[in-house]
Amino acid sequence: MKGSASIGRKEATDAALMDGAAQFSFRSERGLLIARDLGNAIIGLLVVILLWWGVAELMMFLRGVAFPTPPETLIALWEALMGADINGESIFAHTSASLGRWGQGYFIAMIIGLTLGMAFGTLPRLYDVGMIPVYVFQMIPGLAWIPIAMLIFGLGETATVFIIAMTAIPPLVINTAGGIREVPTVFTRVARMSGKDDSAMFFRVLLPAASLSIINGMRIGLANGWRVLIAAEMIVGVALGLGFSIYMSRYDLDFTSAFVCIVVICIIGLAIEKLLFVSMENRVRHRLGLDREDLM
């Protein structure tokens, strides 16, 4: 079956070349791809749940610790969704506060990171100088920004937004600049020969060719910002949010509530990854003629 698919692709390639097509793509079996992706996601979630359950049972056996199990956590999550408070507020209030802070920080990071990345990617001299501080910032752990944010902004919302932005900017710059600089020179030469000016070269050649790398930078920046948000909410003096709720759960030993917040964090992250970034990546791959064909 794999051999016949390869033969079919070769025949399509030969036909496209004979017709003088400069770009062509193959249609993938989207139904099978979706089904396979869904099956992989379910298997992955089952692995996580089984590992979690195994650790909970092991801790109960070895130390007698009431480690929250998946069923206990899911029941508590359902009760929270039905209106039960967690540390004085609803799960919706905590989630909304965290998403608001993350959205502000990530939006700022997108503007700065993509702008700098595009500038560094197209201007070699600027790249040589500007990437040095970007690499320095990349080496700073997210939590290390907390004292800096507190010194500059004090405690509160602004400090949290600053920390999110500073951890999300470096991967955006690095992947955007790197993706543009890795565009094959033959692309730019052909574009010049066809009479494209600098603007058309940038928007119709460089950006499309670097789009997959840019999406990966957005994905990494989002993950960095989301993780450091939860840690920052535990420290910089906010009184509402998922991280704050996890931090407060330790005082009354309500570890199940902490696990409920962790589950919500994971659900949000997974939803953004699958519904936003995977969708964007698949669309870009389709436009570039890079659809996945190997379904086995």
C-alpha cells in the first residue's frame, strides 16, 4: 500500500513537471488524518491518566498520602463547573483572570517578537548585533524575571504581564529571524528575476517560506508565557487566578482543588495547541504543498 502511494505521487510529480507547473500539491485523505490525530490524542491522554493514577496509588501505598486520583479530581472539577467555589472564587473567575493576564503579555510579545524577528531576518547587520541580547534574554529562566519585575513595577498585574512578555519574546524573535534567513536563495533569485520589488519579495516569498518556523516560535512563546504566568501568580501579589488558587490550596491542604486548577491549565494549553496552532500549521502545509500523505 505504501509502495502504490509512492508510485501515485511520482506519477503526479512527473505529470506536473511535464505541464510546466512550478508548484503543485497532493490532496490528503483528511478524514483519515483527523481520525488518526484524534486517536493519537486519546491514547496520549490515557497514558497521562494511567501514569497519574499509578503515582497516586503508589504514594498512598508507600507514604499513606491522600494523593488526588483522576476520578476524585474530575468529580471536583465537575462540582466547580457547577458553581462550587475554589479558594473563595469560581473556577471561571480564576480562569478568566489568568487568561486576561496571559493574553495581554502574549499580545505584547507577539508585536515585539515578530517585528524584531522580521527586521533581524531581513537585515544581516542588524541580526549580528541584535541577536546577542535576544540570546541573553533566552538564557534567563522565567522565574528569574520575577525580582526584576517587582523592582520595576512592584506587585500586581503589570509585573505579571511583564514577566509573560519577557519569556515569550525570545523564541518569537529567534524562530522568525531564523525562518526568514533559512529561505533558500533560489527563491529570492527567481523572485528578483520575475521583477518583484522589496515589498513583494518580503510578503510573497520570505514570509510564506518562513511561516512554519514562525508558527513554531509562536507555539514556544505561548508555552513559555503560560507556564511562567502560573508561577508568577503564586508570587507577585495577585489575588485571583489559577496559579494563585494552586498556591492558596496548600494552606488548607486542599490538594484536590490544586489538581482541578492543574487540569484546567492543561485543558486550555492543549486546546490552544490543537485548535489554533495545529490548524494553522496544517493550513500552511497545505498551501505549501506539504500535506501529509503517509497514513500508515
